[in-house]
Amino acid sequence: MRNYEIMYIVRPDIEEEAQTALIERFNKILTDNGAEIEKVDEKGKKRLAYEINEYRDGYYVLINFKGDETAINEFDRQAKYSDDIIRHMAIREDDQ
């Protein structure tokens, strides 16, 4: 299993309960596909460098986990269809 990092941006106008449910849902997608979540860091609302889908701000979430391509692919597939996630990116960390 390799170390990965996913950062995603949740739209800023979502209700707090829905935002918490969304974060839990995407964490569960990873764990259901064999990933072991090490850390979930909610960075909070920040200004975007450029406008995305008419949003100027976004709620940033960073997840560090161990897993494989199965978990990443399923997260990616689900995030593309979610209107609440306006951007996401997965990065494989270097093995040291």
C-alpha cells in the first residue's frame, strides 16, 4: 500500500450539517475500497485563486491515507458526479 494525499474543495454555500455528511461520505468511500485513513485535515474556508463555477471561496479538506488505485479511482468517480465538490486532486506521496 502506498501513501496518498487527496485535497478537495467543497462549495462554500453548503450547510454545515451537509458539509460534515459529505466529508464523512467521501472518507467512507476510501475506507470501503481498502484505504486506511491516517489524517483528515479540514483547512476551512479560503479564497480561491480564481473563480470556479462562479464561486470565489471554497472549503478545503486534505486527506492523508494508505491505499491503492481502487480507492483513488472510486473517490475520483464519485467526486466528479458530486455538485458539492468543485475541485479535487489526488497525489501519490514519495516512498521514503
